[in-house]
Amino acid sequence: MQTACIPRLHAGVDVVGQARTGSGKTLAYVLPLLERIDGADLRQQALVLAPTRELAEQIAAVAESLADLRGARAALILGGVGYGPQRRALDDGAQIVVATPGRGLDLIESGSLRTDAIRFVVLDEADQIFDIGMAPQVEAILRCLPRDRQTSLFSATVPAWIQRFAQRHLTDPEWIELDAGPEDKPDIDHEVWIVPEIERLAAVQQILSQTQGEPTIVFGRTRHQVSRLGARLRDLGLRVGAIQGAMPQPARSRVIERLRAADIDVLVATNVAARGLDIVGLAQVINYDVPEDPNLFTHRTGRTGRMGAVGRSITLVSGADLNALHAIERILDRKLPRRAWNDVKAAPPAGSPGANGQPAPAAVHHANGVRVLPGERLSGRGAQPNDAAQAAPRRRTRARARRS
């Protein structure tokens, strides 16, 4: 990504860069910004917008470290913390501003963030910016900026609304697609564990016991779920931190730094940690539940297996989650290997008694080596319910429809 983007951005061309997470997008735009800003001009000249506070912090850390080498300054602007230090950083002459859209717009409207000299704009993880409802704020910010600016947009995916945005706000952009598409690379070993709902906590405990001390992110769907799961894992004696969107930003940052410093082994998080978070050596990701948006699966699992390292992803699935799992498999264009809970928790030799005293079910494999669980079959659309098992319910449904 850096090889493809840096010459074009140096030349002043608008760019749309599509690449999977961990592909080096940050340096691809930060280096050209530092080369092209005027170090003698203390006004704000470059604005980078990021969807999450955690991603904004990481971008700002890179920009600040490199800006110091060139005698320039960078400022971090985000919500969840006080306005005073951010206003002072702008007044002191930060040429590069890294901001989340909400706080960035607040400071523009209050006059603290001046836009008259901004010549470079970057939208990082643009698909998430729009997906989580920040489009009105971004549009309002762009209306405040000079028309003769260079705009670049980076995203893991480019859905239709991103294309429409690029048509409106970028001038003859060059499209760079490198390694674009879902995270289905061999540096992440994916597994699906078919687990009864009441056994999810036990499954997480078993996974963590197999990789004691290795840094892990456990993703949950809601704030309440994350808080409760974090507390229950701590009760089991694990070193756990939790983050979710309602936490103040300083508290969220402290938890992430504790994971980086190996003060905790497990981070339990909502999807606020699914984008941009870069933890060196993160061993594995556990999806406590299947994300509602199939694209979030690729972003969650993309936290591991980065920069050539081998990662592991385990997704816990109950019967109610099968449709969501099939949607993920359609995006990945392959079926993920499954493991049954009875096999995982007891791990008996084939044919020996299982935990319930009954013979352990023999593994059933499709020709391509993918395990097929009872009640599933392989098709081009992924695993489907067994036809015979589902025929009667379908007939009853049709009968009820006729009566109604």
C-alpha cells in the first residue's frame, strides 16, 4: 500500500485505497503529509478523520513520532476527554490534526480548529465512518474546508455509499486495490465451535486455559454483555480488562495499554476494538457470539495474524446463529471448520465413551476435509439444515399459512 500510494499522494492526486486491515495504510498517507506540509506555517494544514478513538490515538502516535523528526507538530482531537488540552495543542501550532468526526466538528464550529489553511484531508476506515452514522458530521466538516484540497480515502471495503461519496468529494481519484476483500488469508487459523448457549462461558474458559498467558481479545455484542463477561472471567482468576463505548476515553486507553504491557492477558470488548486496534503479538480472537454484520467478522479477526504473524480465531456458534454463520461463509467463499462442543470439552478418542457416558460421535468429513455436523450438509450456500429433519416443519408452516 505504501509503495502504491506514496508517489501518487506526493504528486497531489486524490486517492481511494482499498486494502485489508494491517496492510500499512497509516504510513501510506502520513509520510506524504509530512513531506508536503509547510513547517514554517503554524496553521492547521492536514486533517485525518478516524471513526474510533482507539484508531485516532494510534494514527496520532505515528504522526507525532514522525513529525518530531521534521520539526512539525501533530494534535489528537477526540471525544471523551476535556477540550482544554486539545485547544491548547491547536493554538500551539499543530499542522497535522487527527480527529474523530464529532469532536473535530465541535472545534471547527467553535473556531478552535481553523480550516482556511487545510490542504490535505484523509478519511481512514471510511466504511466504518459511514456505517456507524458519522456521515452527517463528515459532510459538515468537508463543507468547511477549502475546495482546492487533496482528499484521500482508505477503507477495507468500498460499498456503494463510499463510491458515491468519492464521486462527490474527490477529484478524479486513483483507485488502488491491494489485497482487497475479506480476511481469508492463511495467517489466521479459523475455527467454529458449535456450543450450546449455556456453555459459552465454559467454552471461553477452555480456550483461554489452552493458551494461558497469550494475549487474547474476546468480542461481545453489547456493552452489558461485555461488562458481565469480563466480571465472570475475573472471578475465574483470569487477568481481564474490558472496554465498551460508554467508558470514558482515558479508562479505555488505560485498559488497552495494560494489554500491550502484558499487565492483563484478556481484553473483553465490543466492536469499538474491531477496527484499527493494533496489539503486537495478539495470539487469538474469540467471538463470544457471531457478529450481526458479516463484515465485522473480518474486522474482528483482523486484530490477530498481523504483519506475517500466525493468528487464531474461534467463533462460538449456537443453533440460532447458523444463518449468521452462513452469511460470513458466503463472504469468505468457503466453509469454516467446525468442532462440536462434546468433542472439544471431553476430547475422547474416537469411539470411546464421551462425557455423558455415550460413545463420542465419529467425525464426519466432506471430501474437502471440512467437518459437517449432524443436521448440516454442504452446498454452494454453506451448511444447510438437513432436508429430512426440516421437511415436517416446512409443511406445518405452509398449512398454517393456508389457514390464515
